Amino acid sequence: MNAISSISADTITVRQEPNTDLIVGLTKIAERVLHIAPIMPHDDLFDMGCDSILALALLLDIEALTGHSLTPTDLYDAPTIADLAAHLVAPSSVTPASLILLRPGDPALPPIFMAPGLGSTAIQLLSLATALDGNAAIYGLEPAGLVPGSAAHDSIEAMAAGFTNDIRRLSVNGRCHLLGFCFGGLIAAEIARQLSPGRHSLMLINTYPHTRYWSPASRVRAWVSLLGQVSLQAMVKRVTDHHIPTLRGLPWHQMPPAIARLAWRGATLPLRIFGLSAYARDTRTNPVAEPELPSALKRVKQASSHAFAKYLPPAYCGEALLVTARPPERLPYDPTNFWRGRIRHLEVKHIPSEPADMLGDDVGALAQIVSQYTSK
């Protein structure tokens, strides 16, 4: 009857079914991450306040406890401690579907398909799906590569093609709504291009192209703004804490070319907005560090970053909605003009919100705009 013989920080030996020790260990993790106690075995963790960021922290701690790498899809399909324990004992061998049902709805209504941001999963969009009006079914697009041993797509075109057949199958008379958040907007735009035109709506939520596709004037404005935020202390710290230890860890014959590459990157630093932002800091608030990602999501994020850098959205002859937030100081860029040059009929809405709050404190304002657009 015992599922494990012992629990350690490194591994867990699975036999048949979860025992009390496993459930207790998972409960302690959930209570620590969610800052809620007590949590019962059948409490839904998402009802207890779990979001996309906290889900990543949960998965990392569970991986450290059990030695099993879970995906956000596993957590969405097993949202209670009891379900998670059962999944760890007898994981499903079936590859998760590319479309995750975030909210059931009326099958007679055109469904809504949502693509998450770079390095995220469908769980990121759960708050928006919950806040939307109407009775349409809502699906999240789950990135390929989350299952161990499966490959992540390294192009936007391949990502979109992987979703298109399932979207066609679930669409009502060929009609559906496509929504993408940040990087996911590029995937949604490519899906819209691959689907039949005029049968769907497209919504881009704070979606930017890669900096290499910005206009020269936009790049200059961003360079000037970032240069004004560069901290000498931050530059010295990055050199001493990152670059020097990296060089010291190389074999002697690899050091000269590595030093040459580092010198070249330093000389061209003003030309690389994302590189320059590593040395910039917001003097008014303390920046929040990015959470550590599970190993599967690291693979997906790396492939997505490569896809992002090489994708130039083609022209789109249909209609689309662009929702923008207040540009962050480190990336002072309004994507409106870029998309006006790509989309024939573009409607633009603005939310006076920080980008990070669009799916948080300001999700109600975003949901109202999206609900109105999908109800047309």
C-alpha cells in the first residue's frame, strides 16, 4: 500500500499509490508557496490563489522533493494535493493535448483560443479566461516541448501549424476568436494567417515584434531612454559576478576568443536594446527577479526566444484588435505603428496599466475590452 519507501530532497521511489508521507510533503510545499494553511488534500490549489508564477514555484519544489519533473499542464489537470500525489505515483503516458480547456462553454458559440507569453503556459491566462463575459468555451494553447523527450518548436510558423488542425476541429462553422498575450500574439497572428481569412477575430495583447524589426526612430528613442538608466554599479557588478567567473571557467585555449567576443559585445552594446537593459535599473522601485523555471519550460523558452528573434509578421488582410499597456521604462516602445503597417483594419485600445498587471490587478479592464470585441 505504501507508495514510497522514503522521501528525500533528491528522489522518491514510487511503488503503487501515494501514502501519507507523500501527501504531507506536497501539502507543506503548497502551504509554503501559497502562504495559506491549512490546505486539505482535496482543496483546489487554483481556488486557493495559485497563479502562473506560483505554479512554477510549486513545480520546482515538487521536482526537488520527488525527482519528478512536472509540467504546468500536469498541475492544471491535477489541481489538488490528492490528485498530484496520484499523478506522481501513476503518471499518464498520454501526451497532453495542445489545447487546454480553461473554461467550458456553449458548443454553439465560436470558441476563444489563447496563446500565452514567452516562457509561459496556458495557466498564465487562467485569470483572463475566468474574468471574460459570455458563455463561449475558452482554450489555452499549450507549447510543444513540455513533455520530457518531446521537441520544442523553434519557429513561429511551426508553433502555429501545430495548433491549426485542432483549432479547425473545434471551431464552430470555421469561426473562432484568436488571442495572444505578448509573445503569444505573434503565434495568434500566424495562426490567423494560416486559417481561412474572414472567419475569425484576432486580438493582440501588448504584442511587440523583436527589436530588430523596430523602426530606426523607435530604436533611437529606446537607446536614449535606456542609456539614461544605465548604472555604473550595475555594469561593474555584472562584469565581476557574471563575465569574469565565466571566463575563469574556460580552458586557457578558449579564453582569447571569449575575451574578443566579450569586447565586441561591449563595443556594440548601444546597438542591442535587450543587452543594454541588463545594465539598466529602475531607480524608483526594486525590480522583481524572474522566477526559476522548471527544466521543461527552460527548453520551451529557449526555443521560443530563438523563434521570436527571427519572425517578422507578414501582412494580414483581416481585422484585429491591439490592446497596449503603459510601456515599461526599460522598453519604451509603442507597437501601434508597427501593427498598423501589417494589419489592414486595426482597432487599438489602451489600458493605463503596467504590462505585468494586465493579467493581475488590471485583468478586469482587459477582460471588458476583450469581451466587447468577441461579442460583435
